[in-house]
Amino acid sequence: MSTDPRAALDRLVAAFESHLEAARSSRDPDAATVVDSAGTLADAFDTYDDALFTAYGVDTPFDVYDEDDDDDFDEDDDEDADDTDD
């Protein structure tokens, strides 16, 4: 059963609001509430993105990366820096 894009969007907006509240109240990017709300936000975005594509064949212009993906980008940055040393 596919997810209704409108319902998924509503959950995404609520996840953004929850993330904002967690960031505002803790002011610590490593606080458990911030980390948890970031995960919820990423999951809500993935659900919305999938629902939108399933219903209408449309992609959002965003991608969500996890920490492992971020490490891959850091390695690419290191390689690029090595190229400029020549």
C-alpha cells in the first residue's frame, strides 16, 4: 500500500517543526533530542520523496546522506586537495 503524498508532506512538515524545536531548546548539535529529531526528519523526507515519486513520478531535488556517506565525501575532498599540491 502506498503512502498518500499529502499525508507524507504533513508528517515532513511536523518533523521539520520538531527538529527546529529540538535545536532551539538544546542549542547542542550532539544532544540526543537533536540527533533523534534529525533521524525522524530524514525518515519523513524519504517517505515523502517515495510517496511523491510513486504517485506522480516526480523526484524532489534533494538527497539525504547519512554519516557513512559523509565520510565518503570527506575522502573525496582529501583526494582533491592532493591534486592541488602538484
